[in-house]
Amino acid sequence: MKKYLLLILASATLGLTSCSPFNVRSDYAETASFNTYRTYKLRIDDLKLNDIDKDRVLNEVSRQLQTKGLSVSENPDLIINVKANHKKIKDIQSRNPYGMYGWGGPFGWGVGMSRTWTSNHNEGALIIDLIDAKSNKLVWQGIGSGISVDSPRSKQKQIPQIVAEIMANYPPKK
């Protein structure tokens, strides 16, 4: 009975975690010793966001790092560089029915029509780089895309979610 319960629980967990609207991935330097990093400092040179979104992103990155045991320092082990970008996405949907009702039912004789719909929206992405402060080399990078940047309400909800999903991969499991 316990086996079945664990199997159901594992399946439910896998199903819930795979429902994310975001595309998240990460990479890391295999030579880095992540257990030695204890402090960090945020660097925002490339963060081209409005002040509201910048605060959302930086606050969430700091929160996630602190839950992983890191603390802010002026003499850090890691420099955290956050970048953001967005691109225009054009969705094209086309429907081509077999034909209209006529002689012989819905698939019989008749006139077919093709309809095409297009929609445009902006999709945002966040890139979080963790740089070893001593060597000045990138040791970990997390990327997440799929933020709906056209809706302020969506951004307000999605920024903490995507940062949490990106940072779930840190420290990497070798």
C-alpha cells in the first residue's frame, strides 16, 4: 500500500512541477565549489527594466539567494549579474475546414474556407549570472523565458515565480 501511495505522490508532484508556463534552464562550471560561496553582491549594469520591475527582480533574486544561505556583502564571494530582455512574438493560427455543409453532410460537397488569425505579444526573459568574485569567471547561469511583459498584473505575479524556478537549479546537483 505504501508503494502505491508513494507512486501516486511522485506522479502528482511531477505533474505539478511540469505545468510551468516558463522555459527555464541553467548551466554551471563543473570546477566551481559551490559549497564555499557564502556571500554575494548584486550588480545591475545590464538590467534594462523600469524601476518597478527592477525592484521586483532584484528583491526576488536576493530573497532566493538568502533562502539558500547566502548573505549580502561588500566583499562578496559571488557577484550576481541580472539581465533582462524581451522579444516580439507573432502567433499565427490557421484553420482549414474540409468544407461547409452541403450535399452529403459535413464532409460532402460544399465550399471550404480557410481562416487565419494573428496576434502579437512581447515575451520577456531573465538571465541570472553568478560570477566568482576572486577569479571574475562565470560559475553558474540560469535563464528563464516566458514572462508576459505586456500585462503589469501578469509581470507582478510572474517575476517572483520565474526567479524562483531559475534559482531552484542553484546550487547545481552534480
